[in-house]
Amino acid sequence: MAQARIILNNGTNIPAFGLGTWQAKEGVGNALEVAIRAGYRHLDCADRYNNESDIGTTLQKLFKEGLVKREELYITSKLSCLMMACKEDVLESFDNVLKDLQLDYLDLFLIHVPFAVKKGVTSIAKCDKSDIIGYDPTLISNIWTTLEELVGKGLLKSIGVSNFSITKIENLLKTAKIVPAVNQVECHIYLQQPKLQQYCKSKGIVVEAYAPLGSPKRFGISPDEPVVMEDPIVKQIAAKHGATPAQ
């Protein structure tokens, strides 16, 4: 399966399609192997998904079998909001990601969300409102400086953000030495985000869509929210081309 690639603002390139690993706990290793055999070369991971150790084990297995080489893969992970309170936490989180994935470097590392929680909090679901630091431009700037240092050490090829609005990106750019390569946000036919896409394009930032097929299992979803893959127009277009709605 040949894949188109998109050139990032630092000259590296990223496969246009990737395998997301959110909510893939049991069986993630098998899913990963099937995807790589099918031609996927971009893996989207995150510390908060709690499955990177299984992914790392599978990757080492596939490397040893000769199915794929490390340099043929584009691997993304993300900084957990549980580990953003200070520089030491950021570095610890990144080290843990590398250990779990059993890698020497990452192709892309994102700030997962533009807010943090207080040091010592171990669960977003169980934390109190008073434990949430919220959006702090200075904190984000300091975290970004730490990520820039990791780029300088060769541990990261590219850095970016996720779930950042135009205002939050503008604030980051005031102090950033490295412009984010990517802003990963929810984007699909019901949430096309044209203003954000236009702004990011003007800054040389690639908008990477998560949940491009919709996200019917996400937390807090309304029971009457429409499902992208069941949209009559999507089905009509799919039928016209002899494809499934997902295709």
C-alpha cells in the first residue's frame, strides 16, 4: 500500500495516513501487526493511551522478523497532561515513552492538550477541579522549550501540538524557537475547522486530523449526535464508487 507523504516545515515528511491506537488496549499488538503488513507506516501513540509497552513489544518482534525497519516507520507519541507540571515531569514522561516503545528516538512528539494538572495527580477521571491547572501560556512555553532541547539532542525529529486553538498557537509562537510542525485536532465532515486550517497553513503548520471518521465512542458524546459513517450523503457517495462509507 503506497502512501502519500506530507512535507513538514522542518523538511521531514509524514505519511498522510496513520494508525491511531486510542482505546486499543487488548489486542493492540495484533492490530499493529496487521496494519503494518497491510502497508501502514505511521503509528499514532500517546502516553495516556496506556498501551505503549504492548506496542513496543510488538515493534521489536516485527523488527526482529524483518517485516519492517525502524527507519521505515513514522512514530508519534504525546505528552500526558499528568506530566506537565514541571520540566522534570516532562523529561520523565518522555523517557518513559521511549522505554515503553523500546525506541531510541521519536519522529514526532506532541503536547497532547493545552492544559495541565497539578503534580502528583494520577488520573484525570478521578481528579478534583482544584487539581486542574488549566491553560497557562507560560507553562506551555516552558514545556515547549524542553521539547526544543530534546530536538537538539536528536531524541525528537519533530515537535508539535494537539487540540490547540489559534489563540493558543499564537501565544506559543511568541517565544518558540521551533515552529510546531503539526497541530493534531478533531476534524471530519461535521467539524471541518476551516479558520484553524487556514491559520495553520499560513504558519507552515500541518493540521493532522484525528477521528476523521467521527468519534462515536468518545467521552461525553450526546446520544442524538449524528454518526459520520451513517450520514446518508456519505453512504450515497460510497455506493457510487463501490466503496464503504469509511473508504
